[in-house]
Amino acid sequence: MTASNVAIHLHGASLRHGQVRALDAVSLRIEQGERVAIIGPSGAGKSSLLHLMATAIQPSGGRLELLGEQPWALSARARQRLRARVGLVHQAPPLPPRQRVVTAVLAGRLGQWGVMRGLLNLLYPGDVPGVRQVLAELGLADKLFVQCGQLSGGQLQRVGIARARANSGL
């Protein structure tokens, strides 16, 4: 296996939230395409670990390598481009109840778009056929223009998956 196959590599990563130690010297290597389950009791640091690996938070110690890059050594813009290559699907995705599914999915591309294009897509969603296709693969083709507040928890999770896929161009 070569270093180019490594998706995520943590080297003694630690994380503190104030006085609380959420992660303590975690070392972990995940290969591209590998499936990993993170299991533990409430408060064990699972969400903190996921947020750290997705570059949502910076480790307070140690180092993170993501897709061969050290995110916190990059400029904010380069780090944003790196984040756009990573999908994180929340157990309960933060989707506004009045937002239509099509715009919720396309919001996955906001990191790649400028402000004007993002606002335009809220009013006039682009790539509706692409969104429809991804939703069909997830069993949600009929929910394209439904408001997120009308969906079940499982349906919301699948919208979150579609949104993460939008990062890579659907």
C-alpha cells in the first residue's frame, strides 16, 4: 500500500473543549474506500473525532493528514477546497424544515460556488436532473420539491447523503 491510498491519517491527535479532554493522542489510519465504524458510549468523543477528521475543528495537539494534505497548514481557501472533497453525513442533518429537497442537496456545492451562484441556486435550482438521479438512487425521486420538514428521519438522512455526494458533482 502506498501513501496515496491513505484518506485520513491521525498522528497522536488530541482535542480539548475548554477543560474537557475530548480526544487524547488518537492515532488512526484509514485507507481510501475502507469502511470504518466508530462505536462508543455517549460522550466518548465519537462526534469530536468525526468533526476533526472532516476539518470542522482543529486538533489541539498532534496532526491530521487528509487526502495527503495537512489541512491546518493550508490557506483558508485551499482548506475549503479540501473540505469540498470530503462528505460528512450527520445522523440528523441540519436541514431547514421549509427548504426544498432540491436546494438542500445543491447546498452541498456551496463551498465550490461563489455567493451569487449560491443565492441564484436557492431561487432557481440548477442541475435538477442530476439531483433527481441521485435522489432516485436513494429512493427519494418523488421528494425533489418537497420541503425537508415533511420528511421522515430516514429520508432526511438520505437527503444528507445526496448532499454529501453533491460535493463531488453528484
